[in-house]
Amino acid sequence: MASDRHYADGTTASGFVAKETIKLANLSIPEQHFGLITESNVTFIDQVSGILGLGFPRLSSISRKTNSTPFFPTLAYKGLLEYPLFALSLAKNHTGSLSLGKSCPLSYPEGSNRSWVLAGAIDASVVNNTNQISWNRVASFPPFVNEANETNANYLQWAIPLASFAVNGTSRAPVPTYPFVGGGRSLALIDVGASGITGPLQDVSTLFSMIPGSRLVDSDVGQWAIPCDTLVPITFTFGTVTYTLLPEDYIIGSASGNPNSCLAWPRASAPHSDGIDWQFGAPFLRTVYSIYSFGITSKESPLIGFYQLRNATEIANLTQSQTPESISAYLSSISATIATTLPNVLLPTPTYTTPPYTMNSSISASVGAIVTSGLATSTYSAIFGTHTSFNASAIPTISPEPSIFTSIVTDTSGQVSTSVYTSLAAVVTLGIPPGWSAGNADDRLYEGD
């Protein structure tokens, strides 16, 4: 069965649907459908050959074709995880970690151009203080207009409300493409597969108007350029928590034909008919550890948690210490030069036609709705629930397998001795899966109100 995938950042993948037993450490899913890739406009490394789903089944074309469920929802439906969540850490050197709610550690060394998989809960080697995780309830979506038999909202994308954006402290409220739906919220897709950040033209043009010297350089893809010596931070607020991107985070690279001008995120995108205005990919996700709680049928809504990898003091120090020379040195160190020459004339602002809203607007859909189908099995005990205190007994731990070491010693006379011994690793607490202490239960969960 053929499979074609088209993503919001312009990447594509095509191939066919396969069915196989999928194994990840001690997790095994028989007869799991997935997409095998034969062609793509992306260059794959480390023998990557297919796509496994971490999203909601409602969006999956493979699910619709095969009456199956994607990989992660299958784990959640069958109750194979200690808690139905996964978490992701990205790094600029192509390393990072993916955590699933099961005790089965795997790792790839730094420099291998892979993420490493620590299938536990929340990676405690990254998250030092779980109380600093800020949680955001995910938005539900009405049925599509062509789903005449569907009468209830459900979950479609890992999308949460974006409260505001700012440049160098000057804040603006986003302007939603469809202000008549979702309570007038602007929704942002948190996309682990996206290489950049995109937003609606009305917001992106406002953002760059606050950066001196910026200009539109490609109307087709909504690309702006800024002076390469730009030092101002860009911030985005989800709930009541603000996340800072420094120039090294949002600058893509300098233009080879215009070395003093740098392309920058976000790009402006044409309106999306599902009402999702923003898409946050790698440049944002490299600054946070992101956690995705799948939700529990009839008990708990899906949530996204962000743990900032730089605290306020570190951000302040970095902001003060950055200079044009340090930005230039950083771009040089990562070979961030884009083979292009920018136009020497001002380009007109692109115009987009807003498509009809593709969802059934007569059916209400809220942020954080409790739904009766499509989420993890209700045999799970809800940790989040609706503003409940955290159940400390739910913290998962792993007991790593003993490590076998071989010691070969050559003494001064040339005699070689070999010894084998076992080192028992301590039980590792992988942090608190979605939850918080009773003392901060109400002020760390945000619903976009």
C-alpha cells in the first residue's frame, strides 16, 4: 500500500505501508503498521528507513488506510507504558534523548548523529528539578466538515495556545487566522519533526518590524533577513511562562552573497485551514526539554510540558555577554552560511488567501477537554486529572542491568593479567512523570485562558 507524507515545512516522504513486529529494548508490538520510505527530499542518516508515529491516530493517514493505530498510541492503548507519555531532548550536535514510559534503557554515544533512547519517563539526567516543568493543556478539535457522523471534538495535533511573542521585551498578542473558533486563541503546533519555526504572516511581519534592519527577502517562503550583528532576544509565552530565543537560536545563517545579512526564524506561512497558526520545531525545542502526556480516556486531557534548559540567570548572562563578534564566531563554528544572494530591492509583502475553515465550527472544542475515546486506556490512574495533587508513589524508576567489565593489566615485567568483574548500577529515578508537588499544583498548569 502506497504512503505519501507532506509536512508543513515542505519536507516530503513517500514509500509504502509495512506491518512488522516493532521492538524497542523490551517493548514489543506485533503487527505494527508503519511507513517505509523509498523517496524523500530529506537526506537520512544512520540507516533511517521509516516513520513511526508519536501523534494522535486521528491525523494518521496510515491509520485511516489500515484501520490501525500509530506506534505510540498502540503502547498507550495496550497499557504497556508505566505512564502514557514520551519526552524529547534535542541538541545542536545531533544528540539528545527520547523517553517513553517504560523501563528499558538504550543509548547511542555522542557523535553518532543519533538521539539516544532512554525509555523510562522523564530523563533525570536532563531534568534536575521537576517542579520547574510548566504544563500546558492541549487543544481539542471539532470533527472535519466532511465527517458528518462525528458529533464530538477530539484530539488531532500536539497544539497549545500561544499567549504572546516579544522582541527585546516589547510584547505583542498573536492575531489568530480564524478568530471565531477556539475562543479566539492562536494555536501553536509543537512539532518534533520540524526543522524551523513558522507563523502567520500577520504575526511574523509584526515580529520582524521590531528588529531594526530586517527585511523580507523571499516572498515565496516568507523568509526575512536581519543584520548578522543583531543581539536582541525573541520570546514566546505559553500560559504564563516566557521562553527566550537568543540570536544563536533563531539565526539560520548568513547569506553567502550578503555576508552581513542573516536569514532568521520564524518564516511566514500561508494560513492553515485547521486553525493552527504557529509551528515550533527544532530551534525552539533545543532550548527546552519537552514532555508529551498522551491523556487518559475519560480521565485526563493530553498535556505538553516544557522544562527550560537555561534558567533566567543564564539567559540574562548570555544576553549581556553576546557581541557581534561572538555571534559571527558561533555561525562560523557551525558552518552556517546559506548559498544565496539576497535581492537588492524591497519586496512587497506577500498576500495569502485564507481557505475555508476545514473543521465543523458548529461543534465546540476546548483546550484540555476530557474525552471518551482516542486516548490511553482508562486502566491508568490519572496523575494530572483536573488540578489534583501529585501522586508521589507513581514515580517510575529503572534498575539498570549490571555492567560487566574486563580489566587487562600489564605489569612492569610484561606479565599480563586479566580479570572480569560485575558492577551493579544504582536504581535510577527518572524523574516525575506528568505531575507536580501539591504545593504548586495550581500554578504550573496552563490552559491558555
